[in-house]
Amino acid sequence: MDALPAGGEGPLAPQDGETLVRLLNEQQADLYAALEFLTGHPSTDASRVAVVGSSFSGIQTVLAST
């Protein structure tokens, strides 16, 4: 998130939107890797795994649910 404007305030410039999409894609890959690890672990009941988040991770949660 260091690539976004300091303080997270103000309108995003077009290149900031591109940065946001890039960061969402990178973080989504991490989320799917974590889910794969958790659901494949022998001590995890895969039917009880949930993903929750707010703000940026809330976006990730919605994207993961599709």
C-alpha cells in the first residue's frame, strides 16, 4: 500500500487507479494461497473456513467470494 497517496486522502490520479488494481491482483494471489494452505491442512475443517475483512481487505473478501 506504500504506492498509494500518503494519508490515503484526496482523489486518485489515473495512475493511482492502475496501482490499486495491481495491488489488488497481488494481494488476491496471496489470499488464494492462504486459502489453499488452510483448506489442505489436516487439522482444518475446510467447510468452516471464512474470509473477512474491512477496507482494502474487504475488497479482497468480495473478490474471493466470486
